[in-house]
Amino acid sequence: MTTMTRTSTVGRSPFARPLQYLALLAYMCFLAFPLLFLLTTAFKTPRELQSPDAGLLPESLNWSNFTAAIDKADLFTAAGNSLLVAVTTTAIVTAVALPAAYALVRFRTRMRAFATGWILLSQVFPFILIIIPLFLLLKNIGLVNTLLGLVLVYAVWSLPFSLWMLQGYVASIPVELEEASAVDGAGRLKTLAKIVLPLLAPGLVATSLFTFINSWNEFFFALVLIQSPDMQTLPLALARFVGAEGQVQLGQLAAAALLACIPSLVFFMLIQKRLTAGLLSGAVKG
């Protein structure tokens, strides 16, 4: 064993670690470039945007794009609608997916195979196949052009994948912990509240983030179901910067898109540590 360790250490190239860091740096730059381009475009004047010799950085900080974007698209109202829809959808999906995932993992019944098939099948259907019957259904019950209808659609669409994610986190918790708690006299509800739920916290964070961002960024369902300007969400507000003939007000669009990214970035920064722990715990079954 010692000989093998020495051989692997000696045979390792001294350039391996620097090359790894270089590859990681290149990947980070690749991911950060769209955000940097969005940031610099938001501060450029129309003259700079139309100039063929314009550089990456703006000549000066032009704040007029932000004020024009807020006034034209009513971003605060749209942001409030998006926030309400995303938070409500996240709460509904989490409340339904958590007990369902626990039941599917701990109680092996025929419903498990049916639920697994439903989860996989729901992910292969394109939006365009269901949008017409969905619109007619919501119209018949009076939920077209309402945020409640949008919340229900987002919840149903996000639930299968969230349930699939939470199954991995529940499976990573050893069942022996629950059995030991039962031996000590704790009931089912107390075991879930005191043992299972704290261990599932990282997984709940990861699942909630997925649901929140999915609802925050969704465009197609909102485009079909929302008609009133005061009910529009942020993706619909951003689409107003594209003219009927395809003319894009690039500076204002970049400024509005940058403002729309801020809530998601702040939310991600606040829960980054728990999200990383959740992704790692859900990937390994204990």
C-alpha cells in the first residue's frame, strides 16, 4: 500500500494542480461573462449600442436606461406579482412534496411505482401540447388572467421534479434513526418533527430554490394565461422591450433584466451554504 501511494504521488505531474485551477478559472469566466455583458450593456447610451466600434465597457455610467425601464414596464408591480406567485408556489409545492416524498420512500406500496412513472412521464411533455386544454380548463373555472390560476399551474408543473428531488434526500436519512426514536417512546409525528425534518432542511432549501427560480423565470404559461398589464409578471414585462417588428431597446432591456436578476441572486447568496449541503446529501444514499 505504501509503495502504491509513493508511486502515485511521484507519477503525478507537477502541472496537474495549476491546470485544474486554470480550467476552473476559465469555467468561472465563461459563466460570469453573460452577467458582465448584461451589466455593461445596461449602462451604455443608445449611441454606444449602435456604434460598430463599441467596446465591452461603457464610456460612462448612464442611469437613464434604468429609469426609463422602470417607468415604461412598471417593473415594481411586475416584480411584486412575480414575488407573490413564486413564494406561494414554493410554499404549496414544499408542503405537498415533503410528506409525499417521505411516504414514497418509507412505505413501499403499488402507489410508489405509479408515482415514479407519473414523475418521469410529466417531464417529457412539451408545454405546447397542454397549453390549449389547460387554457380552456382554467377559463371554465374563471382562473384565466388571475395570479391564483398561475400559481396552480406552476405548482402542478413544478411538483413532479420537486418530489423526485426530495425522495433522494429522504432516502439519505438512515431509517435506523427513526427506529431508535420509536424505541425511546417517541411517536411518528414527534420523530418527524425532531429528527427527520432537521435532517431534511438542506434538501428543502435546494428544492425550494429550484421551485422559486422556476416560477420566477417562467414565461410561456404567463404569456398565455395573463392578459391584464397589472397582472403581468417580470418575464412579461421584459418582453415589452421588444417591438412588434423585432426592434429591441437593448439598453433598457438589459437594465430591466439586471434588476430582475437581483432577487434571485440575493436569495441564492443567503442560502448558498445550505444549498451546497443539500445537493451533496441528496446525491448519496446513506
